[in-house]
Amino acid sequence: MNEKVTIGLVQLKCGNDIEANVEYTLEKIKEAAAKGAQIICLQELFNAQYCGQSVDVNLYDTAEPIGSPTLVAMSELAKSLEVVLIVPFYEKAGRGVYFNSAAVYDADGTYLGTTRKNHIPHAPQYEEKYYFTPGNTGYPVYETRYGKIGVGICWDEWFPEVARILALQGAEILFYPSAIGSDYDNPQLSLRPAWEKAISAHGISNGVFIAASNRVGREKDMTFFGGSFVSNPLGDIMQSLDDQEGILIQKVDLKEIDFARNLLQFLRDRRTDTYDLLLQQEAFQINKRY
């Protein structure tokens, strides 16, 4: 079995015209496939400017269901290009019920399922709790033509539990579509180094490849820093993009997972019998010092 897989990450700016954003992205997917990409991941909420900067009831109207024209076009493109597509979008699941989601299409266009974002942030310029219901799909792993993959969406990527669950279910590459940029309370601070370290560290502790895609450009009062990257199972950054639009193409060898896990036997040495506190929301209060 050929265990070499080529990852493609599409890092773009988003304008105000959703239809134009979709058409532009479709062209960039074709470009990534022409460069050899087999699994292509778009950025979080790929077709619109990031909604979380403010509270606006009208933005509910930008959500779309599975089976919308946008997603049908993605399925057809995946089939024609023979690529796996990860398509993060604003999902309308029912009347007044919305999720931050990512649909996954196999290389024959088959719809494999949807991951819904589980961890929903609430902070200045990240007002996501207004727009998204917490995910109810759990942490599915998708067996695609080119390998087993898992998806965590933006805030999910910071939580080590997500990566561990996906790895335990057999995911070999973890994809993290993101929309992260400037911080309202700390405008002088760039979170990019912490973002890159935190996510690539999941690759070390689980012996998997990491592929994180982010958007770029100025949208209202936020600047998105890009920095999309792929890291190997020892946490080395294999390739990254800067703060401009771009397409990252990176070939990975899944056999490196065996080497990393044989070297660092974290999965073997887990002590699940000692982890009860992880399931207690107020576990930190066990220390009464404060």
C-alpha cells in the first residue's frame, strides 16, 4: 500500500461577496489538485468573512444546509479531481439551529459526513456562542481513499483531548481549519507562535501528522495571520505559509507514524484508571488553596 499522501491547504482572504468567495475558492482547489494535492482542506467558514466579530441577526441568513448548491459543487469537484475535500461552512441544521461545521467528501465525491465544532469560544471579536450551537457529532474519523483523517475546527484545535480521541480512533492526519488573528484586548500580541506550538504538540503526544489552515487579510477590525502549516509526528514544522494568500502542498509518509510511536510510547503507557478528574468540570477546585 502506498503510504505517501500529499496534503493541500488553501489559505485565502474573504471578501464581502459570498458567491465570489466560493468561485475563487473553487479555482484555488483546482490549482492545489494540479500541484498534486490529494487531501485538500479549506479554512474555517471558508466562503464568508468571519461572523464572530459582532452580533448581527442578519448573519444567520448566510448559513446553508448540507446539500446546498455550494456543497454540491464541492462534491462534484472532489469527484472530478479525485481529491478528498474538507469544506468548513456555516451549517443550517434546522429552523434556528446553526453549527460551525466541516463536510468531508471522498475522492469519488461521496459525502463521508460532517464534523461540528464542539468547543465554542466567547471573547471580544470571537462572539461565536451567538451564532453556533455546540457540536453534537462527537469526533468522527473518516476513512478516505488516501488515509484516515480527523477534523477539529479552530477552538477545538487547542484542546489536547480532541487530538487524543481522534488518534485513538485511528486518525493519521488531523486537520484543523481555523479563523484566528488579532486579539482585541492585546493588539500588540501575535498568537501565531503559541497557536503553532500548541497544535504541533498534539502531533508529538499522539504520533500523527497535523495540518492547520488559517485565513489571511483584514476583515473589519481583525487581521488574520495565516501561518497555515503541516507538522510531522515529532512536531517538526515541515512547511508553513506566511501572512499572504497561498496554497501549501506537502507530501507526507504515513510510515513515520510507526517510527514516532515506537520511539515515544505515549499510547501504550496511558493510565486511564487515573484520569477521572478529566471528566469533572470543576476538578480544579479540589485544591482549596485559592
